[in-house]
Amino acid sequence: MMRLLIFLTFLSIFFNAQVIKDTIAGNPKFVKESVVFLNESNPFTFMKGDDEYGHAVIMTPKNLRERMRNTWFETDFCRYINNETSYDKNRNIIQETWYYRSGKIVDDYVYTFDSLNRLTTEIIKNEYSEKRSRYWYDKDSKTADFEEYYSKWKDEPAKRNVRNMKKFSPLFEVKFDTLSKTDSIFAITNSIWKSLGNRSYTRSKDSVYYKKLSRVKVYNNQYRVIEEKFFNYEDDYENKKVYLKDHFKYEYDVLGNITKKTNVKDGKYYSYIRLGNGKTIKEEKNGNSARSSYTVYTYTPDQKLKRKTVYYNDKVWHDIRFEYKGDYITRLFYLDKFGREDEEIEPVQISFKYKFDKQKNWIEVTKNVNGKDLYKWLRKIEYYD
């Protein structure tokens, strides 16, 4: 699983918008979407006993669609997908039902929208539970201020809750240094850890708000981000330190495409304490051995991603190469060398064959792996007149 998760972290971040994956043109009214497994193939799973959707999956429509879309076109395996989705004339999803392979319902969703296309009510239910939500907005704001919801488990009474949507989103302050071309982004939060004794802690809200470093972005003369640091400001039980979580460096071609992304790991742990006078004290501790990992990108003349290669300690870890016809991926060369970096391994060759409807949306894609048809992604699309 580690191999899969690490690779998928790099996938789809910089994919050009010209590439059509599961986009639907026109004005859809209803879509039935499923996948068929051919020649004794099956959905990708990690552990014995996993259901068709996989291991420890966040079972939300957004996550399930993203997992299917990204792995279908960028790996040699296939996720599971099975849903029926209805749209209003403004392309808002108003109902969707997700199914297991047996036909049993995973979850059923019903949505309503106001005249400003804002989500106003949401119903989520399955065999075991039901949640009904209503969202409240301030005037013409597109972001909800409050959610009132009733949740009910099977054979239990319903419970009413009200959630302040803005309360859980910290404010951010950005300070830009013109000399160094650096953005320092601070979270303004009153969220703290409170000691309960015996090395036990709980989250709490203070009466005072604190400024905590969240992110740093360094720009070049063209104001493209060339270095980026992410900080964890929530996990120090003493409410004093922030920890360096991720550190990346970027390189670009003359057209502004990212050509190299380096994950900086020098084998040390860094933490920072901000003093009352604004000065910051940096602490450094030895950790794991230094690791070098970076991703190299190349592009086609029309700016589609052509190749993406991940290196670990200067050895190829993963490599994917695309071929296109128009805006569609037609071939993929997929190489996974995790744990086998010193071995000579041939890439898996994958091809995609499409069928289209009269609206020029694909309704069937067959995924062929090393000369064998293994998966078929199907969509039945109905349109408004």
C-alpha cells in the first residue's frame, strides 16, 4: 500500500486541463456510470477482505470519482465505480446513488439549490444511517455560514446539531517581503491543546487568538513559486512550536511548466518558536537518514503532460509516459520500480479505446493492459433538450 500511496501523491497535480478524462460536455440530465471487469480481472484491493471500493476508503462521491479518474488513466489497475447521477439544467447534481457490485446501495444523496446555485439542503442516507442538512448564507455569499443537521442511526432517535462553518476555518494573514520575494502565510487561530493531566490532552478554544506560521512561498523574478514550505502548527501540546512538515523546490521551462519538483529531505527535524518580539527560534534534531526524491516532467508541443518520472536517491522509482489523439489519452507506459530500483523492468503498455455518443462525449472506454482487454468504463448519458 505504501508504494501505491506514495506514487499517487505525485499524480494529477499538474495535468493539463486540455486532457479530457471524465468531463461531460453539453447539458446532461442523467448519467449511469459503471465499470466492467473482463478476462477474470477484478477491482484493485490492498488487503484480503476489502470490498470492491478498496481499503479504508473515504466513501464520498468526490473522492470516489477522483480515485477512479486518476488511477484509470495513470496506472495499470482499475478502481470500482457504480453510480446513477441526476442534474438540473444548471448542471448541479440534484441526486446520486452509489452501489456495491451486488447492487446494494452504498449511499443515496439528494441536493437542492437556490436561485444563486448555492447548496441549501442535503440528504445522505443508507441502510444504517441518515443525515439531513440545511445551509444558511449571508446575503449573496457563496460560502455557507451555518449548517443545521439532523443525524440518525438505525433504531436510534434523531439528533439535531448546528455547526458554525466559519468557526472551523482559521483566518490567514499573508505577509510579502519585496526584497526576498517571499510570502509568509500565518494562521490566525485560537485552537489550543489543554492538559487534562497524566499526559492526556484535549483540543480547546482560547480567549486569545494566535498567529502561527502555516506556509512559506518563495518566488522568482517571473513570480513563479520556486520554493515552498508547509508547517504543522496544530500538534504541539505546549502550544508553542510549529514543525516543518514538507519542503519542496520547483524548476520551470520558458513556458512556465514545472519541469522538476524536488522533495527536500535532509534527515533532520525542524521546529520553530515565535517569540513575543516577533523573532523566531529554530530548533534542529537528527532524524532519519537524508533522502533525495524528485519528479521530472516533460510536455508535448501543445503543453500536455508527456512524461513524469519519480526518482528516489537518483534512481527511477516510478515512470509514466502518455500518448494522445487530440485531447484524449490513447496509450500509457507505466513503470513501477518501488523496492526494485536496481532491476531491469519493462514498462506495462496500456491502451485506451473510446466510443462516443452524438454529443461527442465518450460512453465507453476499454482499458487494454499488455495486449489484453481487462476493464471497460461505461457511461449512459441522457441530455436536456
